[in-house]
Amino acid sequence: MRILVSLLVAAVVGVGGWQLLPAQDGRDDAIAVGTTDAVTSLDPAGAYDAGSWALFSNVFQSLLTFEPGGAVPVPDAAESCDFAGTDLRTYRCELREGLKFPSGRSMTAEDVKFSFDRVLRINSKVGPASLFTTLKSVDAQDLEVTFHLSSADATFPFKVATGAGAIVDSSKYPEDELREGDGVDGTGPYELSSYSKDSSAVLIPNGDYRGAVKGTGRAVELRYFKDSEALDQAWRRKRIDVAARQLPPKVLSGLSASDPGIRVSEADGSETRNLYLNTRAGKPLHDVRVRQAMAWLISREDLAVNVYDGTVDPLYSLIPAGIVGHTTSFFDTYPEQSAAKARALLAEAGVQLPVRFTYGYGEGRGAAEAEAKAIERQLEKDGLFQVTLKGYEWTDFQKRWAGGQLDAYAVGWVADYPDADTFGAPLVGSDGTMNTGYASKDVDALVQASQRHADRGRAADDFKDLQQTIAEDVPVIPLWQGKEYVVASVDVGGGQYLSDGTGVFRLWRLTWI
């Protein structure tokens, strides 16, 4: 890896614009950050996962972004954004002047329109198009971009601030298909210097960046590991300076902030993990009574204690604790494990016992295999179910669940933005990304009703009703809520700012001490 010159903020250019100039602190090597999160695609139209979006938030700009701990989006590539009128159906942004792509071409409003249009046009099965179900059309004129929505959607600015809203160079990306290769043309605080799939991504500070970020720390090399054990081994051998998502549970549970040899950041997080069930006709879990029977048998406490060593908390609803709208709908409906109630439901459904189905999981995704075996034991203990476990490489796993090929599959969900909406429509809406085959007019109506509230606290009742409906229909079984862990060597600062539930991975906050 070539030696890279580190950069820092030197001067303000315009309102909120920053120019990055060389630093003089004597250390210019890249900070190595390890993760088990995989990158599905380098094209924002073809990825909707934590690993890809972590990279996107550094090499692309969206019109808006989130400040650390922020609850509402702030301008990034935009100078300003706001709804026009009070009906929440027209959203207008004024683009910041002077934004340049790596080629030197200036960003225009047409690039913004092009980027949103192609996400919807390509509509990749593993892409983020499902976030823009209310987006009807986009207009561009000079530096002004206007979004026309099909219904009132107070959450639209949140979605614009995500990786789905990444702005690409319209001269470098095809309009109706995904871009191939290892190139990236964005205007984020970093440029992608080199990329090797499933191995590494080298990022260097973008000297032309202008936006919300008020400083960039150092060059960074993201290193991708196939599983938690490989990440842990690299950390122990000091091959990486920072270990992010996700070290093995036993390692995480043994971390101590008082350890003088490392820097440990632990915080409550909004990551959740759910068991999704294929509800399509002809599938073994199609009958709602079969799915309800499963809900009576799952022990989240067993998973939290014996699989994750106390590093996660049991979750009894779609929306995690700490997010407005959180309830305990699954605990209220299924307050204890009960094989008797599960058996009665299966008898009522008239299905042959044991009910046989296939459970898929992503290989190398934390403790996914151990979790799958634990759930298998819980469901098979009383002879009511027979589970066949199958692990898949991450990209293959995504394609299989997106294609409706799996009977059941466990997937982690990292909040796209700090609002309960990110746990609603994408997970259980008729056009949601998890593709369980579940469709409910009641759920869709509740999602739409919740989006009409500019005061997000007023949407709590809609989310309460939505979560109760899901507990009764059981297209998904919530399992646990995770915490945020980042471990860094003593000579690296800023690890505590990397991730905070806003969907932004702030590599620019890392610095040598």
C-alpha cells in the first residue's frame, strides 16, 4: 500500500463548505479498520446493506446527512432543503456550488435527478429502491432539485440522507443498469484509491470535498474479513488498528474500558436481528398458525445469554428500545415458551408433524451459525418442527432471500436513519426489501399514516398498531437488539464516533494520537 498524505481542515469555503489541506503531525500511514461486513456492490443502485453503505457514506455525498447523535438530517451536498407547503408532498433542495467529481466535472442538479431516477429504474432486488415508494418524480433546474411525492411523507428527508440518496456522476454510470468494475465517482470526504472485493478498500481524503463534514482525519484502509474469528485474529496480531463490526461475542463480552492497552467504545445501538418467514402459498410456513406456533417456541433470552454472551438484548418488537414507537408486542402476545400452545395451533392448522422447513443464514456473519443451531434446538425440542440449516456466502444469501427461495432466514438490520419508519415499510411493507411474500393492507395503511406526521412523536400510535398486527400475523420474529462496539489501539482516537445508529460510518473521525 502506497504511503498517503493525511489531510485536515484548514479553511472555510462559503457557508458550511470546507477545503482540506495537508497536516504536519509526522505520521502519514493509513489507519487500518477491520470489519466482517461485506460490500455487495460499489454502485449505490445495487446495494442495501450495512457493509456497502458504510463505504458509500465516505465516498459519496447525499443531499443531506446526519451529524453525530443527530435526530434530523442536515445539508451536505445541498445548501438547503425543505418541504414546499404543508402537505409534505413536494420537497425542494438547493445544491451547494463548487462540488466536483473526481474527473473535475462539476456536480449539477441533473446528476441528482439522474441518481434517484436510476435507483428506481434499475430496481435491483438487493438495491434500495424500496425506500422510495413515495417518490413519484424528480425535476432539476440549474442548482434546484424538486422531488414530487405520491403521498405525504415526512420521512422522505431521512431517506434522502441515506446511501440510497448517494449522488453519482451521470457521465460515468449507465442509466438503466448497474456499473461494473471497481471504480467509484462520488464527491464524499474520501476518494476510493483502490479496491479488492472481500479484501480491502483504500480511501484517501478528497481535497475537493465541500459539505457537512468539518474535517477529515487520515487515510484509511478498510479490511474485510470472512468471519468474526478471522477479524479477531487480525486484531490480536495487530494487523489492524480498529476492529468494528463484529468481533466474536466471547471477545466482546470480555472487553473492559479500563484495559490500558486498548480503547473500547460500547454504546446502546439500534441494530436488530429478526427471523424472517416465507409466507407464500405452497411454502411450509404459509399458514399463519404455523408461524404463530414458532413464536411460542423461540427463547430470546437463550440466544442473548448462551449464543451472544450478554452482548445483545432480547427484542420483542420490530422497533428497538430507544426509538420512538417501541413496544413489546411479541412479549405481550407470546409471554412465555409454550409447546402446548404451539401444538394446539399446529393441530388446528391440520399440518403433518413435524413441520419441515429450511433455515438459511449468512456465513461469516457474526454468530449466525451458532444462533441458527440454537433456534433449531428450540424448535425441534418437542418434535413439532424439523429444521434443515443451510449457510450461504453473503451475496448468494442476499440473492436467495430476495428471490423468495428460502423458507426462513435470519438477517441483521442496521437502522438506515434514526426514525421508527426504517423498521416499518422496508421490513414488513408490501414492497419491502426482505421479500417474505407478506402483504397487509392494514400494515401499509399504518405505514402511510405514520409518514404524515411532521412531528414524529405523533406517529407512535400508528407504530404501536403496526407492531401488534405483525405479532399476530408473524411474517417476522424479532430476536435481539445489538450494541455498538468499536475497539481501537491506544494510538488511534475517534473510534467512539464511527457509528451511532444514524446510518453513517464516520471514518473521517479517526485520527492518530
